[in-house]
Amino acid sequence: MAAADRSGEAPTSPRQVLLGAYVRPGWTPEDPADLDIYVESMLATAVGEAHYPGDVRQGPVWPGVLPGDQGVLNAMSPVHCRLDDLHTIAPKPPIRWIRGADDVIVSDTSSHDLAYLGSIGAVEGWPGADAAPPQPMVAQTRHVLEAYAAACGAYTEHVMEGAGHSPQVERPEEFLDLLVSGLETADR
């Protein structure tokens, strides 16, 4: 991204990352020119330690790095963002969780979870589940939302079959319908 690579040559080019991780395998936009628009949008992202992905700190245990204090990805790390007490907020607005069934990023077997990758032998040096357990992200999210519901909150989970990490891109009309349906009857 920092090099503004618009090609599809390298597997790490923004175009290939989009097609390999952010949408389901084999997805193409109805209008092929839209793919260029998505790549241009990715390239508009500010890149660096203070932006995307953020900074890192050296860590004493595998994999040798820890979340830093700046940047987008660090803002979502458990170091800075804890949702395990979501059930304690008041008031409790209804939560709508929309996700793609074929998401490889937010998954119980995420291709972006170093501990999971270590557990299957794809990353060397994994010290085992006691030291670096894989993070089943869907199960963890559902656990937090079930605790929220048990504390008199409400949530709905919509799993879009045939969609990956970006159902709003892959199936925008269906995503929009799911997102806004029921808003007119929601408590204000």
C-alpha cells in the first residue's frame, strides 16, 4: 500500500490481498472497473505507525511483537479495546451483527491469526496452545453477544452465505437491506 502498487503481480499487492482475503474466493464485481475503484480506495489509506497498520512493540514471547499504542489495528487490539464487559453498558441498544460465512479474516480459523497459523504448522516456532492459543473470533464474538443478551440486551446475527469479510462490497443490496431493516421500529 505504501508503494501504491496498483498491479496484481505480487501476492501482497493490494489487489491480490483484496481478492485473496477481503472477499470470498472467486468473487468479481459486476462491473470490472469497480475493482480498480476498490484498489484506489485502499491506496487512499494513510499508511504508517500512526495510521495503518500501526506501530508494534517488541515482546519477550512468541511471536516477538505486541500491539503498539498508535494506529488502526492497535485500536482494535485487546490491549486497547475490551468488549468482554459489553453486557454492563446502559442503555443497551439492539446490536445487528452481519458477517460473511466465508470470511477468512474474522473466523474461528483465521488466516490472520498467527496462533492459529502456528497451530497448523504454517508459522514456525509456535509454542503451543498454553502459551499462544488460537483465537476463535466468531465464537468469541458470539460469547460476548450472548452475555449481552443475557443481561437484557438484544442482538441478531445475520450470516451471509457466499460472502467473505466484505459482504457490503460483495452483495451491497442484501447487506443494506439487512442493515436498515427494522430501524423504523427501533426504540429511539
